[in-house]
Amino acid sequence: MRMMAFADCLGGKPRYVGVDLFGSLTEELFVREVRAKKKRPRTRAETMDLLRETLGEDIALRMTLLEGFSRDVLAELINAKMQFDLIFIDGGHSYDVVRDDWEKSQQLLAPGGVIVFDDYPNYGVGRLVHEIDPNLWDARVLEKTDRFQNIFRDLDPAPELDFQLVQVLRRAG
């Protein structure tokens, strides 16, 4: 919401495509990937209502929310030959999900575009970012942005974790 509102203030008219499980998130997957009850996502309809209320109809009409697993929805976007200037990866936390999102996002990235990972260096994100080929990609870890109580203590015993963004650009060549 913030990115869309900011771009509008600058005179841009960006379109946004978001992928989420929304209300179809199963309890098993919720426990494995999210765990924090306060973070249970809204339904797609509730999210659209919130966007219209918060940003206004003009901006909300430029936002498309796709419901489903990123592995399936991103594959459909690839088949439709879609391309994006900015891809923000902030979905499942397991390494396998992050890796699949990364592999598909590379195919969806427009020339000159940027991929951003959230939740670095934690969970599967840190491992994946460290595997990015520096000959093909320029990955830059940004300043620490957030500190949260660690809800994945079985994966990392630290009581709190810092979360950072990682900006990834395709190298020229």
C-alpha cells in the first residue's frame, strides 16, 4: 500500500500484482510458514476492501490480487509472458519456497528491474541470498529495518531477530 501511495504522490501510475494465499491458507501451512496468529492474512475480498478504503478507488483499481501458492501463480505469470519492474519476495519462509520464488522471479523480471527479498538473514531467505551467483546478480543487503520476537525458535534459538531487505539487480553483460 505504501509503495503504491508513494508512487502516486510522485506522479506515477503504477500497477501492482500481488500473490498471496489469503483466506485459503491451511492450518498446517499456517503453523509451518507463518506461526504468528496476529499475522493470519485477510481474505482477498477483505484486502481489496481495505485497499479501497485506505488508498482510494483509483489506486485500488490498479491493484490485482491473485490467490494461490506462489509456485503456481508465478508459473502462470511466466506462461502469460508477464514482466515486472519490481518483485518483492516476502512469502513462505522455508528455503524451498524462497528458492522457488527466486527462480521464477528471475524469469519475470523486466530489463533494469529489481528483486527485493524481505526477512533477510533469517530462515530460508538468508541461505538463498548467500547462494545468489555474484557473476550474474548484484545483491546488496540494506540497513536493518525491523526487529521482531523470534517465532521460529526451533529453527533459530535467538529470542529476537533483525530483519533486513536485500536488493538484487541483474548484472549487465
